[in-house]
Amino acid sequence: MTEVPRPPLLPPTRAEYCVIACAEAWRDAGEILASPMGLIPSVGARLARLTFAPDLLLTDGEALVVRPDGTAEGWLPYRQHLALVTGGRRHVMMGASQIDRFGNQNISCIGDWERPKRQLLGVRGAPVNTLNNPTSYWVPRHSRRVFVEKVDMVCGVGYDHAGDARYHRIPRVVSDLGVFDFATPDHAMRLASLHPGVTVEQVREATAFDLVVPGDVPQTREPTADELRLIREVVDPANLRAREVGA
Amino acid sequence: MSDKTMTADEVVSRLHSGMTLGIGGWGSRRKPMALVRALLRSGLTDLTVVSYGGPDVGMLAAAGRIRRLVAAFATLDSIPLEPHYRAARERGAFELMEVDEAMFMWGLRAAANRLPFLPVRAGIGSDVMRVNPGLGTVTSPYDDGETFVAMPALRLDAALVHVNRADRLGNGQYLGPDPYFDDLFCEAADTAYLSCERIVDTAELTKDAAPQSLLIKRHTVTGVVEAPNGAHFTSCAPDYGRDEAVQKTYATTPWPQFAARFLGGDEQAYQSAIREGS
């Protein structure tokens, strides 16, 4: 039998580094529900499920728990989903219209809540998520309008508002520029890794608060060849990820 | 046993301005839109609306019928932000009690269980507490001593929900993947009105469907309305999916024009108007 040689892989795109950075949020998570909101986090969760986090549970975005190929393996209507949140067996990655230095997140409105300049979605489940299960965030366009000094409405609870909340944890924030965490003495946001091609200056320029930057900032890890093939051929063959984060 | 069938207009004739109305479904999914359209045809106003918001909230807000809204969000799902809700909020058209979607559920559960509140681990630390200064907290009387939000009961004067099938007595059946919270809305309400795609004989309900699809029990239901396509343009799986074309027209047309084109007549006129294409 002769093996057909596969064409050499093109180098990873920025969107693919973002997929890897999101997928890593669920490494070693065990048998819990991964709740990605947004396209790249969804690609990341499915990639994690197919590779290093095979015990993850995934949903179809409605009421079914599904295998990566779409086969139903469970029923999770909203009422059970909300119960699962409070049981803690879930790691959600939400979006953020605004996020601040201590990880407070806003998806409700811009401006004064009484009469907003721009009404957005509403608090949704951010208050319950952040007090009950690990909550990470995904920001496809890192800018000073998103990474703000102070959010206009605290929906997702940040470290400075969490008090002694026993199940509060924000494992990571992923943007198109890098990965961020709160592993600092006062839980202020820290630059944890840069996507290849991005500089510290670029990130500082796009962030409206004083970001903690360690002396030596690592780069977001490379996808393996196997991961790249899975992303490109199995999980997102239509390359929808490129629409969320361009080259 | 009483036959509870009535028309959508009869439902509305039993409601009053100033009432607290719970509306079932979620976002742009299985909303009792035929009942909402009947509300829009009536003069009812000054309403407190309690909803996992979708176009029900958008339309009632655009038409100026809402005095106060209790919600965690408003969305059209495939169109993330509800444009008419946004516009109404940005012009300060109504009062808002903005709570988390789990707090909302526990508020309905408290009402259904005749409790004044239920403790919930949500809200504390967030600005939900700032914008709802009336929300109280409660501390566990046990060793843990944790403090929770005491989510007040969301008691409803009336609930409006839409399901796939029902009998004339008010037994309601959903055939899609998610019951949402429609049974809870009915249990939390003094009166509940159930519209459905088709009224069938009681025996017909479980002929081809499992008994756990019988979501709504007749003791919680006041009136039953047969309203084919009654969730349109929201989804009503498996009978039909969301009508994305009409939803897009709704989202991109100024409200007065949309209302004039689609909501000027009765339900039959609406159903003809949407068949003529968007």
C-alpha cells in the first residue's frame, strides 16, 4: 500500500492561535460541560474534546448534549442547564462588550444604565455563572473600547467584587492579541502569553488600563500538526474562524 | 369538565391595562405571538411584562404598551440584539427590573410554590444589586453562614404561552427539544392562556408521543386557543423553524411601517401578509 503524501501544512493563522488559546481553557477540566459562546471558543471546545479533553460534554447550542459528530448523548434544556451551572460542573467562555482590570464583564449596556447610550443584550447568565462555575472570556477584537478602566455595568463579577465567593474563578481571557489571567497578588489582569506576531506595545496600546506585564512574556503555544488538520478539516472546514479573526 | 377553548381576542378581553403578564418561550423561540398580536390590536397598556425576552418584548415595547419590564435579556437569537427593545431602552420608554436568567427562574419558582422568595447564589457582587435597590439578601442559618440574594416571587396576573398541541381542557404538549419555562409561567400565574398549533382529542396527545411531553396541566390553564402558526416568526419545533426572512424584515423595518404592513388587521390578515412574502 502506498501512502498518498499530504501537502505540507500552511503555517497557523492568528485565528488558529486563538482557537488553541481557547481550547487550552478546558485542558484537564475532566467530565464537565464546556459552554463556549462565540465561534472561535466553539471551535476550541470541540478541538479540546477531540484531543486532550475527551471527557468534556458539549451542547448543540439548544437542548442536546452532543458528541463532536452531532450524535445526541444527553438532554439539557434551559432549566437543567441553569441547575448544572449552580452545581459547578461547567466551564463557560462568555463574550465581553467591556472587561476591566479585575475581570468585571459587561454585556448589558453602554453608558448610564437608567438610560443607556447603547442597549446591548442584558446581564443574561453572567451573574450566576461567575459565582458558580469557572468563567473565561473571549474578545475577538482587542481594543480600548473593550478593555476599559471600569465597566459601565458589572454583569460578570470580577475579583474586586467577588468578596469571599467560594466558587468564583476567572481562569483566562483570550483576545485576538493574546491570553490574559489574574495570577497576580491583587488579581489584576496579567498578560500571560502573546500570539506570535503581536508585541507587548501593541497590547498596551489597545488596553485602557494598566496591564501587568511580566519581564518575560511567553508566546501562545503552536498548534500541533494533528490539531491544525483537525481544525481545518474536521471542526471548521468552512473556515468560519477567519471571519471572526482575520489575518 | 369544562371546555376552555376561546379565541385570542377573547383572551385579551379578559386582561386589563396595568396587569402583570408573563410571556413564555425564550428569545425568538416558541413565543405566543398570536396572543401578542391580539394584545397589540387591543388598547391594553401600562403592562408589567415578565419574559425571557424576544420579539414579544420588542413589539410591546415599540408599541408603547410596557410600563415595566422584568427580564435578563432580549434577543432574536439569530440576530443577537433585539432592535426595537434597544430603541425603547435608549429612549427610556419603560422601567426595567434587570435580573440574571437564573434569578428570574427562581422568582417564577417562588411564585409557583407560594413562597415570598427563594435564595439564589447569583447577583451578589454584580450591578444587578445596584440597579435593583429593592433586592434583599438572606444569610444561611446553618454553619456555612453564606449570604444569598432573596429573589422575590415573580407572581403573575396572567401567563401567555404557546405549545405544539393541547386538548380542549387545557392539557398542553410540547414536541420540541426544550420546554423552556412555560409550565412554570402557568403555575406562577393567577390565570394562564395557552395557545397551540392544533387542538386534538385528549387520547390523541399520547398516541405517538411520550407522556413526559405533557408539559402543562389543565388545572393551571384558564383558556385554550387554537392558533396555527401562532408562534410565527419565532420557532415552534418540530412544527416549523424560525422564519428568518420575516424576522429580518421585522428587525430592519422601522416599527410604524412594520406594524402598518403586518399588524393592521386580524390574525388571518397577518398570516396572509406573511405568505405574500417579506
